[in-house]
Amino acid sequence: MDELHIVGIDLAKQTFHLHGAKQDGTVLFRKKLPRAQMTKFFDQLEPCTIAMEACATAHFWGREMEELGHVVRLIPPRYVKPFVKRQKNDSNDAEAIVEAALRPTMRFVSVKSPDQQSLAVVYRSRDLLVRQRTQLVNALRAHLAEFGVVTGKGIIQVKKLAAIIEGEDCPLPDTVRGVGVIYLEQIGQLTDQIQGLEVTIRKSARQDAVSVQLQKIPGVGPIGVMALEAFAPPMQCFQSGRSFAAWLGLVPQQHSTGGKAKYGRASKMGQADIRRHLVAGAMSVIHWAKSRGFAGNTWLERLVGRKPTMVAAIALANKMARTIWAMLSTGEEYRMGGVAAA
């Protein structure tokens, strides 16, 4: 055990598989441990490298191992899969994690702090409630459409549906009206809960100086800032703004060979939540500019003039990502230019 260099852990709920190896990859041990013995076992080991897949519980165990003096390496699961030999089982997975972690060019995931994970819980919870409300609204619209009541999409249509269901001259059967009232009550409860979480998000965004600075970027709001704080690693992990944009999946996908560069659509191979907010913010900036004027932003005006709106939004979101990287890396404040914040 004196030559132990790295331990790969295949994470689970109750039973964990371990694979210990030397620096050259020589196997030292394979173990299966219950959850209750994990901390005790690693506390007895000399400080070494602990490798795990970056899954749901990896950040908790990463913090536990760092407190015991070990160096933690979290690897994206897709980078581990090529190292699995033949049969897929927990023991082979642990060995594959070690093999992947020993590669000199492997990319790792930063261990999140409890505060980051807390922000992620708030963000994910709001996102879930919004999806549930959207499902209820769409279901209600679909049910009423069977009786000739047709409305447009969006949460704004709920008021029209409520006016029809609760109106005295409602053309719907009583049974359908009763079910519609249940839908409206559920939608109202979810709306109140969503608004409560959004108040918490905005309050948190106003209290942090960095969040206030980032919101000066047109198209970046408090929810987008929370997504950045919850899911993005420190900007020091990226060599440039382009690297951060590539991590978000906002760069063209490459199919290049033989010295011929071929680029396709946006790769979408990065952090989906942050990318979604940047693209949505870019769309809002473009719509604002089209209706109110580009205010001297010749780059955006030329871009919108020669490219489809969504393509222009992806390009603007890429620029926003680079701006965020520059601000967080250098501490520089945003310099307003071109289109003003909506």
C-alpha cells in the first residue's frame, strides 16, 4: 500500500467498488465496501488521488475525501466509457475510472461547494415547477379544445381560460368545468411557488457584487446568473473566453480531416442550463434591437441582416459567454456599448 497512487471508486447508494493502482497502473487491490465503512477506510490510507465519475453524489464524496487529505479527480462519465473492458460491471467500471484518470490529457470536473449545490437545488426546483405548470396549462388547453374552446400558447392564456370556465355563460359541461377549476387551482399554486423562488433568486442576485455586475450585460438576468454560479467552475479553469464558450456548447461542431476544416451547427455539448439562458437572453436582445433600433451596434446589425435570427442569437450568446469570462477572470466591469439592456 506504500506505492498506492490512485483509487478509483464506482459510486453507488450502499455498496461501493474500489480499484487501487500504482502510478504506472499496476493493480494493487480491488475491494467492495459498504457505505458505512467508506470514510473509515480512506481515513487509514496515505494521501493519494481519488478518482470518480462526476455523477449525482460525486461532489459530496469529493468534499469528504478532500477533508481526509486526498486529491479528488472527477471525470465526466462519457470520458470513462471508452476504457471499460468487455463486460460492464461495477468492478470494471472502477478500473476504467482509474485508467481514464491516469491519462495526462484527461479533463476533470471541479468539486462543487455546498453553497453551489444549494443554488443548484433552488434553480432545479424552480425549473421543475415551471415545467409542471406548463404541463397543466397544455393539458387544460387540450381538454377545452375538444369542446371548441381554443386559445393560444403561454401562461398568459390562463386568464382567458379562467374567464371562460368561471363565466356564467360557460359553454362547457358541468363536469368539465369542475375539472377545469382543479387545473386552475393547481396552476395558481405553482405560480405562487415559482414567484416565491424567483423573489429569493432576485434577492440573492442583488446582494452579490459580482452578480450585479454580470446583470449589466444585455440579456443576462438574475436566473441566468444563478445558473452560472451553480453550474460553472471557476473561470481560471478556462484558458480563454472561447474555451468557456466551447464548454457551454456555443461553438460550431467540427468534422475536419485531411487539412480541410468543416464546421456545422452549434455543438450543444456543454452545460445546457447556462447555454439555454444565454441563448434566450440573446434572442430578447435581438428582438429589442429590431423594434427599438441597434443604437450604433453595427456588429449586431450586420449579423442580424445576413443571418437567420437563431443563428444570430447563437453568435451573440457566444459573445456574451466571452464577456462573462473576461469579467470574471479580470474583475473588469462591463462597458456598455451598442444595444442597451432591455
